[in-house]
Amino acid sequence: MRIFTLFLSTAPLLVYPLVGAGDTAPLQERAPSFEWTAWGDSYASGVGTGKYVDGRRCLRYYEAYPIWIQDDPSDLLPGSGGKLNNVVCSGAKAEEVEQFQFYTTDQSSGQPNAQYYPRPSSGKPTMGTLTVGGDDIDFPGILNNCIIEGFPHTNTSLRWPLSSGFTQRTCDEQRDLSWSLICQDGDKDTPNADLVSKIDSVIKKIIQYGQGASGQNFRLYVTGYGQFFNDQDPGCNTVTFARTANPNPDGKQHNTMTTDLRQDFNLMSITLNAAIQKAISQNSGSNVKYIDIDGLLGTGHRFCEPGIQEPDQNNPNLWFWHYPYNQNDDSTNPTIKYLNSVEQANVNTLTWDPNNTLWTDYLDDFWSKVDMDQLNQTVGDNVTAQYDIWPDTIGYRAKVFHPQIPYHQAIYKAIVQQYISDTGASSQTTTTSSAAPTNTPSPAYAAGTCCFHLDEWEDCDPQSDDLYANITLLDNNKNVIYQTPASYFDNNGLGDPINNANGTTIQGPLPSPIGITGEHEKDYIQFTYGSLSWQSTNSSGGAQCSVGGWNPRGGPVCDNTLLTEDVPAENQMDCCFPC
């Protein structure tokens, strides 16, 4: 079996010193009253982002969003000092979060095996974050069999020499399996009831744990997943992301990222997010909020964006990791050669059913056969100082299709801003007692049809930084539930920036944020809310807008010798959507 798959033990659907086994990661500390715990999978562990922290196969990294929250470089949270319990683990399905991420004391070894340790205690948090579900729908299998093609072609000349006895899935078979885990009875828009139940069970356990530690004020923020592709532009229709075909073509037939395939993969993320939101809705009244990280991507940050020749590993706007195609992945690599020998020796006894085995379950069984002493010997002597098998071989490849650092930064800000909105906390707040702060409940809103008035402004700055919005959001009863903060208008500011490489989100008491991104090319604003997506040009449908038009009609007046200063242009609109 091609050993690439052994590195994809993570969720779908990525300059500090290394930390030794007995060391403590040098994290900035928060206020003693602010202890919080991060639960979840590889999207939360930050596989591949920055330097490796610890956890071996859990692959916890320094630039993951939980550590961004702990460090809080934007100084959004109050106080200094405190504790993060970072119990996340790459590859964790929902049931494994429940089994292995609720220890009351730090663990140096245990189940399922030592390759997942150390595991810290879950502590006594006043807040928690959770990312889970990607491994439950077998997105690593999608990566392997449809996108990266990490498994061998067992029925052709491409068959890997060590794949004897192993039967891979075709991409269609893998998609059928993943959809059976995501959706209900073949309806791709309806989340699978078992999947919702599994995520709901994790949420309930975290709520019980958190409220037991800090009372009814405990809060939980649950993220979704991002759609990986621009699925409209045809530029990727003839492009393959196959590992063996990049950076140089291998002359073989591979899956190409057609618009149909990209749309199918994106719909998987959308329906998974719907399952997460449904699980959250089953815990109303328990201070649980959904964080829509898909909306944070806006435009320009996904694979297959217009004008990008994929797979472009140097695209500065991409927020996901490509596979490191220039790596030595053949059997001459001594580490991979050893791992292939383990697979060959156990191929007929490893847990594997092509019809229903998830990759994470297969990999758990495989890694239980690996002798760590022999594995470390493959990288030579003094490996602690020069080489660490987990980040340097495993994590470096497993980061594929995971968030890069800018995405983790955006997730950090979205979570913290929602926490501040919910609690009234801010960096200006001072705490005189070590007791947990009293949290202010989120204001209620009337569900039904929500509407907002948006005043769009364009000034004379470069197009990458010239669009702004002033927004007033009303609920079904016409009560104002959000207004653009006054701070955006300081120093003659025009509002909240909504530029296409740096859009904004607003939320107020709504269960999901509204994503807002201005577009120059066709002069519209892109909106997202949960699974909804619409444009300001949509004048009918479930979500729609009425647009007044620009004043002046030709846009901002810039560098006019008859005027003492530039004149920005204004475009007003009213939009409504089901909420």
C-alpha cells in the first residue's frame, strides 16, 4: 500500500523552539478567571501550522486557533495569566473526543496507544471550543481516493509493490460511502440523523463537564468546516491534485477537479455544517454557539480560484495547505520503507472492509503494529535534536487540505469576537476578583425573516481596500439586533471593511454569523448565513435584496482639481433572509 495514506490520519472534509517531552509550551497566559478548553480534531490541532507542540499522532501545533486565542495577539480578551487545556487530537471522531478528551489529570500514556500521548487534563474551563465531524464522514478517504490519490491503483501498472492483498476504493465508491455518513436516505441536503446524534452527544458531554466545572455561565463555541474549492470557475476542470502527477506530470490517468466534483465536495462540507448546526440547536439554552468558519473564507482563499494555475503551492492568498509534492515518498525513503514493510507484514490482518471501514479506524490498527524504536532508527542517531518523526514526516504530509495560519487567525478572531459579544468582556475590562466573571446572556431575537439595511461606501483607496459597510440588522419583529459599532467611524471612517480579500462577519444574537464580502468585478456584495448564500443582485428567492444604486453614479470622485477633497460613493440596499 502506498504509505501516503498513513499520514492522513486527520480530519478534512493545517518560530518557536520545539518542546521536549518534559517541557511546557511557552504560551502567553490569560487571566486566572479565564480557563478554557479546546476539544476536537485536526482542524483544531492545527496540523502543519507553525512548529509542532506535542501529542505525537495528535499533532498539536503552535499556530492552531486555540493557541491564537490563548496568545490573543490582537488583545481582544481581558486580563493576563490563565490556562488553556489543549486536549485536541488529530484524527478524532466524535466518539473518540468523548473517550479520550475528558481526563481530569494529565496523561502520559493510555488508550488507544501511546502514539496519542501525552494528553492534558480538560481542566476546569469557563469556556470551550469544539471542532468535530470531519473524520466521522471519512473525509480523509475523499482526500486519498479522489483528490491526492494516495492509495495505489491495484488493478493497473501503477500498483504499489507493497499493496498485495489490499483493495482500494474508487473515487465513486468513496463518495458513496462518505455521503451515506453525511446525509439522510440519499438526500444530500438533509444531515444524517446518526451523525447529528454523535455530534450532539459530544456537545452534551462538554456542556455537562463545563457546567460542572464553572456553573451555568460556561460557554461553548462549535466551529464548522470550510468549503475547499471555488466550484464555479472552469480553470481546474483538467487539473489533477494527484500526488504522483505533481509537480511534474507522470503521464497516467488521474481524477481531475471538474466543477461537478468540486461542487459535490463543497456540498459535503455544507451538509456536514448543517449537521453540526442541528446538533447545536438541540442544546438551545445551554450557551452553545455555532461559528461559521466557511464564511470567513470570502473569495480568493480556496483551491481553484480564477487565474490560479493549480496545484499552486505558492499562492499567497490560499488558506488551505497543498500536499508537499516535492517530497521523497517512494520506497527509497528509509522511514517510508519501514512503514511499508509493516503494512506488507500485516496487510491480511489489518482492519479493512472496502465497503465501510473509515480511514481513521484502519490507520489506528496500522499504527498499533508499528514499533516506535524501529521507526526512530530509520532517521538515524540523535533524532531528538535533529529530526522528529511526527512533525517532520507525518504532520508535514498530513496537513494537506487543512487551514493555513491566516485561516487559524481568522477563526481565532471570530470565536473571540462572539465570546465578547456574548459576555460583554473586552480587553478594556479589569477583573478585581479571581472568581469567574458573571456572563451576560445573549439577547433574544424573533426568528422568522430578518432584514438589514446596508449602506455601502467606496472611497479612493486601492481596490483591495476601498469598500465599507454600515449595517443595521432587524429581527422578525423589526427590533434592531445589531448595528455596526461606532468605532468603525472614528477618524472619518466609512464603516466595516468588506473587501474581497478581507470581508467581514456580523452576528449579534443570531445562531450563525452573516458573511459580507464586496466584489468589484460585477459590482455586488456576496452574503452567507449558515448554508444560505446569495448576492445583493438577487431580487427574489429565499434571500433577496433591493439595491438603490451608486451616488455618484460613476463611483467616487477622486483627484478632482475642482474639489478640495475626494468624494466617496454611496450605495444603499435592503436585504432579507430566513433566520
